[in-house]
Amino acid sequence: MRPLVVVCGPTASGKTKLAVDLALTHGGEVVSADSMQVYRGMDIGTAKPTSAEMRGVAHHLVDILEPGEDFSVAQYAKLARETIADIHARGKLPILAGGTGLYIKAIADNIQYTDMPEDEVLRKRLRNEADELGGGALLERLAKVDPMLAEGLHQNDVGRIIRALEVYELTGERMSVWQERSRKDAAGYKLCMVGLGFRDRELLYERIGQRVDAMLGAGLLDEAKTLYDSGFSGTAAQAIGYKELFGYFRGEVSLEEAAERLKQETRRYAKRQLTWFRRDGRINWLYLDDGYDAALAEARGLIGEGV
């Protein structure tokens, strides 16, 4: 089996920096597992790595779509597998890095999506319900029928919530069951999975607050206003970091209130990410309470042992 390193964890934990450092040490290239960094023009709000942060390391599956385009887990899985195969063919080490749990699960577990049923009429009805009731209402509905899948989603993940409800309504079976059944070869890669976390959750929340403030200082408001004025919709319109500011543009809340809402939603998202990743016993957790250098050294050791 060919090696695959996975770097995962909650937002603002430092996954990009760790992935780049590991790539520089082990001759790797980074494959993004972030559902929003695929969109062009959404740089600050998605914490997309800058050229300086990439430090010459190739990053894949970033800036491949326009914000109005929808993008499914199945589409991502196909592109990611092709990208990983290309990296292997060039004698490099692929490093899958990001915080979108469904994306990482699709690759790490080699889930195939071709057999899952689809119904455009049903999907449109669910989309209308989401527009009317909000993503939170549909997520609550999903939690009643597929709590395991719902646990890893945020109310802003409207497209993925709709897809899960679509599969359930068409078949009477949970999408999580379909995913388990669709694993054709669970050992598709020789995995080395590392997760970044904090023993003291408050340290993570402090980092989130600092990052939101830094994003606003770097021009997030202008970036969000450009997207808002464009009338964009679909998956990208649900991204944390943008939607929370739209109320400010409409005059419904102050900028301070919008910023605090953004911090709160990001904290909630980080908590859900941690809950999702904690279920995967293959992940070796590295705690940043002990400092970044210690985590990096431990990650390098794990790759040396496991890949």
C-alpha cells in the first residue's frame, strides 16, 4: 500500500503550518481537505494559506471553483484520489490536511459514492425548506434519523445536510450506513493520521478569537462584502466567516455583534470537529499545550515509524 499522511483537527489549530513543515521534511505535497478553500475569492475567511505560508510546498484542491458552484463529497473524493495518485507517481508523499471530517473520512476509508440514489425534485424541495426554515432546522431533522452523521456537520453545511436527508427519504436508510457499505477497500492507503488539539479547550477558543480579529484586520469585511454584493449562493454562501457578516451589511447588527457571532459560530464548529475526529481511533493526537515544536517532533517521529 502507498503511504498517506493525514493532518486533521479543529479550525485555528495550526494544521497548515504542520502540514507544510512535514512536507518540507519528508518530500511531500499538501492535498487540501477543506470544503471552503476550494473556492476562489474566499481567501481570508477560509484561512487559505498564502504563498509565504506555503513556503514552496505544492498545495492541491485550492481555488478550483467559483463561489456560486456547488461541490459534493463525491466530487471531492474523486479529485483527491486522482491528486494523491499523481503525487505518488512522482515519488512524493501526499499529505491530506484540513478540518472537513467528511472529506477526510471519504479518503481515509476509501468510501465510494457511485451507488447512492439521487432525486433532483426531492433535492429541490429540501433546498426550498432550507431557505425557508434555515439549515439548523434541517440539521435537527437529520440528527433524529442519522445522529452519527449529523454530529460532524454544522447548520451551515446545508448541501451536505440536504444530501443526507435525500438519501434517507429515498431509501429509508441512513447515509452513514450507505457509507459503511460502500467501503470497497478500507485499507486503500498506508495511513499515518495525526490530529492537532488542546488539553485546555480555552486555549483553542483564545486562538479562534485572535484569528477572527486578525482576519478582520486583514480585510475580511471587504472580502465578505464583495461576495455579498455578487449575490452568490450555494455551498460557498454557507461558509463560516462570511454568512455571519451579512447581517451587518443588511443593517441588522453592529460590526461588533457580527464579529462576536462569527467567533461564537467558529467555536461551535471547532467543538463539532473535535467530536467528529475523536471517534476515529487511528488518529494520533498531538497537544499544542506543550508547544508547537514538541508536536512537530512527535509528528515527524510518527511518520518515520508509520510511512
